[in-house]
Amino acid sequence: MEAAVADIFAVRRPVLVLETDRGPLEVTGDHPVALAGGGFAPAGEIAAGTEVLGFSGGRADPARVLGTR
């Protein structure tokens, strides 16, 4: 079975930085971010004080969002 690429889309979106107590997380505003209490939320809807999960070294640890920019 052969497959062919029909189209390629190049999209540029602004990067949002979630400043956390474990360091910055750079994502697009619609990127799903894991919440410490379960589930996901778009990065653009996350406010200071929210607990998210930060993934590093194969582990997921809670991180508190300090602010966004």
C-alpha cells in the first residue's frame, strides 16, 4: 500500500510561557496541559495558582503556576 502527502500546513502561533515554581513551560495557548487534580486544560486558560503536572526525567510532579507571559 502506498501513501502520498496531500498537503503540508505551516502555522505560526504565539508562544505562551507558564511560569511555575519548577521553571517555565513554553507552549501555545491551545496546548493541553495536565492538571495535578486530573484532566487537562488549554494552556491559555490556566491562571496563577493552578497546580499542573511537570514532566521531567520520566516523572510527573506537581508544579504551581506563578503567572503567565
